[in-house]
Amino acid sequence: MEWIDGTKRDDFNWQRTPLTQDALAGKKVVVVGGTNGIGRAFAHTLAAQGAEVIVVGRTFRDEGAERISFIQADLSDMEQARRTAQELPIETLDWMIFTTGIMPGKKREENSEGIEIDLAVSYLSRFVIVRETAERLGKNRAQTEVKPRVFVVGFPGTNQKGDINDLNSKGNYSLMTAHSNTVIGNEALVLDGAARYPHVNFYGLNPGLKKSNIRAGMLGEGSFFQGAAEFVIGMVTESVEDYSERIAPLFVSTGIENQSGALFNRHGDPIHPSRELADAANLQKVIEVSEKLTSRTLGAAG
Ligand SMILES: NC(=O)c1ccc[n+]([C@@H]2O[C@H](COP(=O)([O-])OP(=O)(O)OC[C@H]3O[C@@H](n4cnc5c(N)ncnc54)[C@H](OP(=O)(O)O)[C@@H]3O)[C@@H](O)[C@H]2O)c1
């Protein structure tokens, strides 16, 4: 199958050699959602190799860690997402990595703007930050041999059964449909970003099932079910730390430089986009709905 730029995604490879000590010295990275789980593992891996890392989240868990600094934000609030974007040293960043995420509860919850909470945290806050920053991303970087990069962690390429006509889950609410809507949104963010911002490279990462805190909202924070589910997942899947170590060379790989819009599975192999989003009209629909839902925030930006 051909990708949006006509290349065959199965044809390309990237350098998987583990990063050497200080390989990332001089790199500046923000990990939005870098305070826990997969994002925190990324922050540790990248800082350990010399990168300066800013993590965004609600709770900082790495006080005193070398080369990791913190911006606090509740990203269920679109205005806080916009303010966070304005606080970031966007022009000097090499990469922006999005790993924020929750799963919705059994009943629909919304923020003060009427946006379903999972959609707000896991997708639309990212959409707002990208729209607010992409034009300026990496314009004044020290190292300019490759384009600045945006990595969007989600669940791309999995043909989720969401509802692009009701992205905000206003109709019949279903937890799984609501979550699938965030998955579709994030995949659309990569595909649209690649076309919209040619001076930036966008990539989507599907980490596969990982032991983390992501299911707290769905199973009950600290509940027996959450503990049991994460215990089992931890027994049968790779840890977030191992995933991070293995995928880190992708962040710097020159082998993906001409592959903006590419999606990668948990092994780091390129995967095809979901069928629904391979249709340009559906992709456009998702973006239009996202613009509408965030118009109050982005409109206020002037
Ligand atoms: N784990 C899996 O099985 C799995 C599978 C497929 C895809 N993914 C994707 O991987 C990404 C990371 O998930 P994870 O498993 O690492 O989850 P996680 O351990 O729960 O981490 C989620 C991150 O999001 C932040 N966050 C949550 N609510 C926030 C809010 N209101 N405001 C600001 N930050 C907020 C958390 O920060 P605080 O703790 O500081 O609030 C944390 O840094 C998500 O996009 C998820 O969809 C995960």
C-alpha cells in the first residue's frame, strides 16, 4: 500500500543502533505527558543521553533529576494547553513528544467548555499545542541538519471504531467509542500535520499494551481491578523503560527524515494508517470538527 506521499512504507528502514553516551547532547525536547508512564520513560532515556528535557503534566515525579525540568498544566483545560504552548521555548526545540493520556469513565465527563474529558486531555490539548506552535517549532535550533520533529504517541493504525460525526461523544455515550475518537484524532493529527507543516516532520507511535496508569479512569484509581489488570499486563508485556530504550534511536534516525506522516508499531516497524483516515474526506472531517471544538481557545489567540 502506498502512503500519502507515494512512498511504500514497507520499503524504508531506520538505524536501530542503541544511542551512545551523550548522543543527544545539545538536543532540546519537550515531552507533553512526560511526568508518568511512557512519557516519563522517554524523558529519562533522553536526558540520560544528554538531551535537555522539559516535561509537562500535573505532578512532577523527577525533582532533582539532571536535565529534566517541569511545566505544570492541567491539559483537560484548553486554555491551559494554549498557555503551556506559549511558555515553551518553541523556537529552540528539536522535538515535541506527546504522551498525555487518560481513559474515560463509564459516564460521560466534560470540561468547562463541554468537551468530553478524554478527548480534551488525550487529543485536543495536543491539537491546540500543535496549532499554537508548529509554525515556530525549531526555527532557531542549534542543529538544523534535520527538520524539527513531532512524535504523537497514541494507538494509530488500529482501525478504531470511533464516530467522526460525534467526536465529542454528545450522542449515545460509550466509553470505548469515546476513547476510539481520541485515537482517531491523534492519527489525524500526524497525517494532517505532515501535510500542513512541511518544515516539521510528524510521526505517530503505537507503543502497544504497556503497564502504566492509563486505565485508572476506566478501572478506578487504586482499585483492585486496576491493580490486577496492570499486574497481568506487566507480566506479559515489555516495560515502558525497555520500550523507551528500544525506540529512542528512532527519535534521531536520519532514515525517517523523508517519511513525515509515518506511523510505527511497538517494535518501531512502519505501519499503515487506519482505513477510515486513508480517505481524505474523513481526515478533513476530523480536523474540521477539532477546529470547531477548539475555536474558542484558538480564536482567542487572535
Ligand atoms: N499504556 C498502554 O497500554 C498504552 C497502549 C496504547 C497507547 N498508549 C498511549 O500512550 C500514551 C501514554 O500513556 P501511558 O500509558 O504512559 O499513561 P500514563 O502512565 O497514565 O501517563 C499519562 C501521562 O498523561 C498525563 N496526564 C493525564 N491527565 C492529564 C491532565 N489532565 N493534564 C496534564 N497531564 C495529564 C500524566 O501526567 P500526571 O500524572 O502528571 O497528571 C502522565 O504524564 C497515551 O497517549 C496512550 O493513549 C498507551
